[in-house]
Amino acid sequence: MKLRVVYDNEAKEGLKSDWGFSCLIESGDRKLLFDTGASGKILAYNMQQLGLRKEEIEIIALSHEHWDHVGGLDAVLHPGVAVYLPRSFSRRLKEEVAREADVFEVSEPRDIIPGVHTTGELGRGIREQSLVLDTEEGVVVLTGCAHPGLENILEAATVFGELYGVIGGFHGFDKLESLQGLELIIPCHCTVRKKEILEMYPEKTVRCEAGMEIEL
């Protein structure tokens, strides 16, 4: 399984950075896009630079209904694509997506494709789903903004296996000691304490930026 960060606050040379997050999961010949960043133009530009076509994307999974995660959706919707979104999404957005795609509402933990699972909706205020990816070493959690609390998301992910790593936005997460048992930490996007995480776990932490590839 391979991950490619397509949209992030930081970017490799030749790609555009912007506030938001999007990550492509490649499992065999299947491609799944997690979140779509804030701007369709920037998402489309970065995808073009990375040699990605929207028609190759079989599934789009959206973490939560904030503009910096769903704003680029129009750039990747196409007939036949399946969109997995939390049941709590607004009726307006669900109807907009359903005009071009097949909508699957998520509330409970479930499999999306073999090796890729959703935690289901978590949180009481901002409801959010995260993805859980199977690897030989354990499961890797992929988060959008971690509004329900990263520690709660990690705990929810353990139903799918032993935790190996976490990638994505951690927001204001400050219980840094709870990351101690992980072997891979990639704080992206909205993570407030990136510098502290890198200093505490220098051998396990990798800097996130659009254009990076992660082999799992």
C-alpha cells in the first residue's frame, strides 16, 4: 500500500501549498482519495503535477464537513465514483454529491475496501471519520483534523488491529506522551505541536508535505 499526500500546508518544489489536506491511498490497482483540500484548482494542479487523473479514483472518503477538507470536491467528482461521508453531513452537501456520485453514509466502523477501514463517525461536536489502514506491522490511522481528539481516534482504531502509526492533522492534540508506542508519526495540516512532536520523537516523526510518498 502506498500513500501520496496531494494537498497540505507545506509542499515539495513544483507543487502548491495551501491550508487543507488530501491524501491518495493506492492499494493494488485501487485508488482511494481521503479529503479534497480547500481549493479545487490547487487540488487539480497538484494531481496533474503528480500524474494523477480523477477518473482513476474509485472512492473518495471525506473526514468532516469543513471547507479545507471538502472544498476541492468538485475537482475530483466523476460518474461512478463512490463517496463515503459521515451521516451527519448536511443534506445540501449530500444532495450535491449524489448528483454526480454514489453516496455511502458512514456512522459505525466498517470496511471500505480490503485493508482500508473507517472508524465511523466520532465526536460530539464536530463529527468526523478517520481511516484505518492495514500493514504487516499493524494499523496506520489517517486523520483529517482529529476534532474528536486524536487519543479517542487512536483508541477507536484498535478494533482493527495493533497501532503502528498515525498520519494527518492532529489539530490541538497535546497528550504527546500517548504517541510513545507508535513507530510512525507524520503530523500534517492543522497540527499545532508539530515542532514538539518532532523534538520528542525525532526517529519516528516524518515531516509532512504535498508530494511526499509513504510506503506501508
